[in-house]
Amino acid sequence: MRSRSFRRVKVGTPGGKQVIRYLKRRPGAAKCGSCKKPLSGVPRLRPCRLAKLPKTKKRPERPYGGQLCPSCSRELFRKKNMERWENV
Amino acid sequence: MFDVGRICMKTAGREAGKFCVIVDVMEGGFVMVTGPKAVTHVKRRKCNVEHLEPTPDIIKIQKNASDDDVIGAYKKHGLFARMGTSQPGQEEIKAAADEERKRRATSKKAEEKKASDEKKEEKAAEQVVKEELKEIAKEEIVAEPAPAPEEPKKAKPAAKPKKPAAKKATAKAKKEPEKE
């Protein structure tokens, strides 16, 4: 409990005191599947907290949202478009 | 490249990866785009050209063509298979059109409500201003006669200052609404 595996959060109590609370560490930021850049729009929360969020607050609305960064997903769509029209 | 009738793929936003047609070209690198929704789930909307990827296909449609016209053009050019979609049934087209109609009706109602509310507010504000101006005019008229007793010898000039004061008040009343 006193090791650094828990993060320490200072909390003000109603009595005016400052108390240290020991909380579990938050997971790392979600990363893009192809370029490994951290994704924005994906909250850094423990799974129990994530489950309480609505779906729209957990990832961007676009296809591959929360998996690929916007620039990578755009490239992917571009490639898909090219392939599709070359094959047909 | 981005002319009316060009088939494009959207590369950004929730409709990314879906095909659409350019229906109108607007200023500032924007175009009007439609799936139509019954065919590719792309709503008729304004779209930045940077968020589109053009394809080699062009269909012949008029500027601001309706969704039915676009579907007819798809049929002529045999594009449903190439876009990876099937030709929508009458029910799907109807459902999409109904949705659009409902959305428009609700937005129209909201707009009308807004307009009427604004008019009411304006009228109320005007009335308040008028009442205030009246009060100001009254006060000025009441305040003006004070200098009159200083010149009690001539009755006529004493009566005169009242009128300019009233005129001033009316002039103010005319000027102030313009500022607001």
C-alpha cells in the first residue's frame, strides 16, 4: 500500500485538512495502431470508470476511431479507394 | 477535379470510407455532397474538399440534383456494384426522405418559434423605451418651468421655453431608438 505502485492524490477534507488518498494508477494513453502516436479523444481511465461512460465519449465517431489516428485513417481510406477502383 | 457529378470517397468524420457525389460547388473549397443517404448513408451536406478523395467516375447530373435524380443516374451508369452497394428499395428511399422531412419540419418550427419570440421581445423592448422616453420628457417639462418665474414681467416668453423642451424630448426620442 505504501509502495509507489499506487498513486498518491491529495484530497481536501471538509474539516480543512489535507489527506493523502492512495489510488490505482491510470493506464497509459491509447496509441495509434500504425504510427504509435498517442490518440486524442480516448480517455485515460480505469476500465471500471470507462464502462460508466457513454460510447460516444470513449472514442472518435469515425470508422477506426480509437484505433487509428486521423492522419493514418485518412491514408487508409485513400488506399482503399485507390485499390477499389483499380481492381474494378 | 471536384466538379458537379464527380464521385468521391469521404476520408474524414463519421462518414469516412463511404462514397458520395458532388452536387454543387461552393466558395472557399467547399462542395455540397450527397450519398444519397438511402444508398451510401452519406447525408446531403456541405463538405470540405480536403475531406474528399476523388474517384475516376463522373455521372451526369444537374447542379443541385435531387436524391431521386442521383439514384437514377447511378442506375444509368451501373455504379451500384462498383460502389459496393445495392440499389435501394422504394421503402429505404421513402424512409430516408421521411426522416429528412421530419428533420426539416422540426427545424422550421423551431425557426418560426425563434422568429416570433424575437419579434415579441423587440416589441416589448420598444414599449419599455417609449415609456422611459415619455417619463424623461415629462420630467424635462416639469423641470423647465423653473426659470419662468425669474422673468415674471412678460408672460409670453415664459410660455415659450416649454415648447423647445418638448421638442428636445421628441428629438431625443427619435435619436435614441436608432442607437439601439
